[in-house]
Amino acid sequence: MAMQFYASPEQIMRDRSELARKGIARGRSAVVLSYTGGVLFVAENLSSALHKVSEIYDRIGFAAVGRYNEFENLRRAGVRMADLNGLSYDRRDVTGRALANAFAQTLGAIFTEQSKPFEVEICVAQVGATADEDELYRLTYDGSVNDEPGRMAMGGQAEAITGVLKADHRPDMSLSEAVQMAMKALSSVGGEGGAARTIAANQLEVAVLDRGRIGRTFRRITGAALTALLEGDPAGDLAPAEGRAETPTVPTEEAHKPTTSAGSADLEGQPQEKPEA
Amino acid sequence: MAAGFDPSGRLPDVFTNAGTSSFTTFLSRVAPEMLPGRRPLPPGMAADLAPHATTIVAISAAGGVVLAGDRRATMGNLIAQRDIEKVHPADAYSLVGIAGTAGIGIELMRLFQVELEHYEKIEGAMLSLDGKANRLASMIRGNLGAAMQGLAVVPLFAGFDLAARDPARAGRIFSFDVTGGPYEETGYDAIGSGSLFAKSALKKRYRTGVSIDDATRLAVEALYDAADDDTATGGPDLIRRIYPVVMTATAEGTHRLTEAETAAIAEGVVAGRAENPGG
């Protein structure tokens, strides 16, 4: 007879947590924060097709880090749930809190019931009428939910990035200031010996939930508009406001991003290639 | 909701699996009773049960398309509603108008709007204009049983084709019948009880390559002609200030003409008819 191994529940949970934390820490980070005109998402992402940031509903966005197939799974569920509730009740009745709850239950159930937890960290953000009314929910692999105060960072070295955000973030920032600060926070880690590094504009995935819009508020910022914002061009601040329903249409050529997979590249622990500044 | 939730509180697999990008397919699994075609109807004709929405016209113009509808819903010989809105944006670049049983029509239209938005969010790209028309056709086909009992709904779908090579021909119109479709129309089309008169009017006045502004006027003229000869179509109501809904879809997206703009067009048409009733 083979010996039955005994592992205490405590040990099992600790092992699962460690697995998930390691997986998430290998990935590139993402930042979500409130600014005067809405909620800004900035993620470091080598792919322009496999998104880490996406639209869930009119005023709700989704950002995730970790394993792509796992958070994509949750994103689809979120879109389905939001559309189902919006059709059965009304568009105004779809809330970020309900979605965060559903994700939390799902992540929690997977964490306790399955042998491998999801290696993901998620943000559900809902834009309000003012920056004070914005809601940012952080969901971790074990199903815990945190209501974040206007800013958050997820992924590898999130603590160091959060430190920069905490020092510099104000809810009354303009879009261009907010993008530059997010860029500064993301690039403050990951260089040689923990030093700062530079991230090229085409390695950033940037999107906003635009407070001023009616209906679907989610909009991606790519190409020339993003470069203008990063260079602090005040015209860049105006550009998004006049941009109309610029929800995904035809993929634009202008981004010229590499086509490697977002999640898998993150998790395969590739050596960080030096971006051309 | 109807989707039997897991006792653990976890979202059921049907929510998370990669299965489909179509919202109606998803709905047919989790809440089939929310699809109009899936409800059992008692036998017998039900045509006089609910209000009917009437005439919609579509005109393809240079650089886009115009869709306009009158505001009347009828129930037998009565006017059920004077200011119903039957023309709506389907998504950022396409428009849909509904004729037939008003309640089912509005429900189908909402479902179609969610269908397009859902695909766009899941896939990160919009459906092609032909893809949208095909989706609408299959949704209409799903309502065939009810249509055979008198609760028919027929839409008119028009949009700006982002993939069109020639921007002048990017405005496209698709019509349907109760068994589905779509049938692509060239130039113009109309549906509903007054469509015969609206189409006759457009036949004489429509010219290929008409500008968007001229096409909006043409559309209101055609609706006037429909209202002139069909009791179920409402003309411009100058007393209550109820005017047709006129929408355009161009490279800049969909746009609904403001109340003031449609009022100006409708008043112009009525003034023209005061001089020459035949238009």
C-alpha cells in the first residue's frame, strides 16, 4: 500500500497563493487611476491585438494582468453578464459593484475548489459624475475585493509602482498629466538593478472611460494621439473629447506594435528587451 | 436570473466559456424566454392584438445613407400612438427601422443593438455591414412562428460600409421579409403600409449620387406622400410639433437630425405642398 500523503488545508492554500503570486509577479504591470476627465487605464503590453484593458459596459472598464486565457475568460463573462442585465433591466442598472462581486465569487470558488488558481489580478472600474464618485475595485486571485482610493497598480512590482502613484497622483490631473505620471510610475521599476527604464509609446496600452460622454464612454488612445499626450502636447487633451464613437473599427496601422502574445510573453519570463527610446 | 447559478456563487460555465460571440446564441442558453421567437403562442390570429408601426424609408446618398420613419402606430382604425419612434441607431455606423407589430419590433431592435455591441466588445472589432444584416435576418427568421399568427415584424437596415472601396457607394440598404433575408437594395427602399406610395414617390424623384441634405428632404417628401394616401402613416403634425425621425449614417457615424432641423424640412415640404399638392 502506498502511503497517503497528508497536506493541511493551510498548506494547500499557501501553495496555491504562492503559485498565483509568482505567476502575477512575472507579468508586466498595469495602472488604473482617476483624472479630471474620467478614469485612465495604462498597461504595459507588447501586443496591440490581445488586450489587457477593455470595455465591459457604458461606464465600466476592465483591466487585468497575469495569464491571458484566464482573465480573457473572466472578461467575456463580465461582458455577457453586463449585457444580459442591461437588456433585462436598463442600461443604468448595470453597475461595477455587481460585476466585481460576480468576479470575486468566481475567483474565490476557483481558488478553493480547483487545484490551480487563476494567476490573475483584475480591476473593475466605473466612471462617475465626478472623480470622487469613480469606483475602482481590485480583485485578486483568491477572490478578495478591495475598493481602491482613486488609483491602483497591479502586476509585477506593484508595490513600488503604487508608491510612485501615491506620491504623485491627484484626482484633478489633466489627461496628459495623468498619462505621463502613469508612464513614470510604470517605468520606475524593471530597469537594471531595480532602476528606472524607458518604455516606448507603442508598448503601452492606453484607454479611458470618458466622464463627459453619454452612452459608451470607453475609448482607446493609440498612435499619434497617445504620442501627443506623452509629449505633453496640450492639444492631446482636447483630441479625445472631440473623437466620436471611436470604438474599435478597423485595426489601425499606425501603432506598428510587435505581434507577440500579451499574456504568454509576460509569463514566459523572457528577458526584458531593451526598448528603443 | 434563469441561468441556474452555481451554489458556490461562481458564474456558470456558459458565461465563461469561449463558445460564441453572439449575444442571441448566449441568450438561447441562459434565458431563452427573453428571445421573442422562443415564446409559445396560443393558436389563432393575433394581428389585431397590438399596435402596428408603419412606414420607413431609406435612401442611399453620396457618402452615406438616410433612414426616416413617420411617427404613427395604429391599432385597427385607431391611432395607438402619435409619436412612436421607429428609427434607431443599431450601432455607431448603422441604422434600423421597424415596421409591423410595435412591441415585438422594439424588443427585436433592442436585442439587435445589444447583439452588435456584444460582438464588438467580445471580439474587439465591429461586424462587417453584411454580417450585421445577416444577423438581423436570422433574428427575424426566429420570429416566423409569431409572424404566421399575425405578429409580423419587418425591419429596414441601412448603414455606412467601412470596408467599401468607393466612399460614394458606402451607404447600403438591406430589406427583409418575415422569413428572413437580407435583400440588398440599390438606391432606395421603403417598408410598412405606406411603402407603396413612398416608393412610387422616390421612383420619380431619386437620382443616383444625391447629396445627404437632399436625401433627407426626399425622405420627408416620400413620407408625406405615404401619409397622403395611407391612413396608417402619419404626416408631419405641425400643430403638435411632431415630425418624422430622420437619421443619417456617414463616415462620421450615425446622426439624428435635431427637432429644429426636421421641423424646418417638414415645414418646407408642407409649404411646397400648399402650392402644389402633388409635390
